[in-house]
Amino acid sequence: MSKSFRWFTASLLLVSLACRRSEPAAPVPPSEAATTEASAPAASATQPEPVATKEPDCSPATLERGPDGWRDGAACVERLVPRCEQGDPEACMGAATIMLNGSGGAAQDPGRALAVATGACERGNSAGCLIAAVMHDKGLGVAVDPAAANAFIDKACALGDAQGCQAKAARAPRGPAFIADANLSVGSIAADGLELRDLMCDVTGGMPMLGALVIAGSLAKQRRALDKCAPAGQAFAATWTFAGGETRDVAASGGSPAANACVEKALARAVATLDGRCGAIVLVGKLAGAEATVEAVRSGAAN
């Protein structure tokens, strides 16, 4: 992938912060810790006194100290993997972290790290999705697979992860409706009979699904005016700015000059209910006719 994945190099550092809710070892009750020499049993000459085994420190504080903070990575892996298998996504992330980096003296095992990261993703942990995406993109423990990386990024965005949505937007084809630095991205959405494709916005607050519904609803109030621009059906690539309750800086392409101007005029009447810059492919007129032109508009091959 291109520079759209530069941020993924930094995202590998997410693994050093992934196990934020791991529980530290329980403190020893004072009553048990107060054993004195007087109450302690006499040592046997033939039986050595047992040596206490210290639990590995797999707590968040250890993670925040960085890779060198892991004193016994292998022990932490064996402690965390069973919890991962029982459905604890943070445990999955902790184990994947150690195995991916070879932290705390543990052997590097990218294949097993990918398995636990994938498990975390499937259990709803977006950081697991991002790490799995990086591994598929870079070929860590698995063959390079851009399609699989894309799927994991899409899942992270669907889970509401801001970095996942930013990566998804950065990977999108830079067509006429492309919005840089988008924090909201929805492939398809409909409201009151108006259908949008490839909706991308850089809006205040983000609000992945709710924001998309609000935007589509605002534009849908102009559906009748839009349909008059191309009754037989046509897709238009449009960009616009919502600001202060108004829709400004509208630009449309994909149809004839007259149809493009008609779409721009209709969209400019929309009442903005949030602030931001957006772009989308707007389906106008008969749906079948509009859908037939989407790919041409998406690729920039339309008028």
C-alpha cells in the first residue's frame, strides 16, 4: 500500500498499550504477610524451605514502560492466552504484543500473534483488527494480503475506531468526491429515498453512523429537486461544506453541465445540522439508471 499506510508504522506501537485492563496480581493480605520468626516453623535439616515463585508482572504499568518493561514475556503469554481463549480481548492483545515483539525474552512468534490478534478483533477489540491489518499488509507471520488488510481496517472502523476510519478513508480511491482527513466514512446509506455512495466527511465530532444518517437526512429533503436534475437516473460526484446551518461550496460532476449545475443548486438548499466538509456519490432520479452510472462516476470517467 502507499503513503496511506504510513501511520501503520506508528500503529505497531499500539501493541505497547494494548493490554490496558489487565489485572495486576492481588495484594497479599496483611494477616498473611505478618508471619514472624517466632511463629514460623523451624527449618528442617533434611527438607529445604520452599522458595516462593513470583508471579510475572503483566499489568498495564508494565506495558506503559515499553518493551523493556516485560521481565518474563514467555510466562505472560502462557498466562494471557488461556484468558484470550475464554473471550478476554485485552488478554488476546497482551499475548499478541509479546509474541510480535519478542518482549521480555519470549520467542518471536508472528503466526501465533496474528491468531490472537484476529481473535481479539472477532471479539470486538478494534486494536486487534488494526494489528491484524498491519500484519497482513507487511507480511508478518502471513503472506502479504492487501485485501485481508483492508477487511480488518473496515472492521476496525465499523467498531468505531477513529484510526481505523482514517485509514479506510485514506485508502479510498481519490475520485471526485474524495475528502482528505475524513473521520467519517460510509460505503452506502439511504434516507427518505435518497441514496448516497462512498460518503466521506471531515466533520466536528466524527459520529460514524449517527453522523452519516444526519448528513443523508439533511440532503434527502432536497430529493425531489435533485430528481428533476436527471429523471432517468444519474450518479453525481458531489462535494460540499456544512457551516453555520448552511451548505456551501457545492461542486458536482458526472452529468451534463446543466445537470451538474442543477444538482449543485439543489444541494446548496440543504439545511446543515453539523459542521464539516463532505463528499459523496449522489444517486439522482430512477435508481436503476443511477446505479448503472456509479462506477463511471467513481472512476472519474463520466462527463
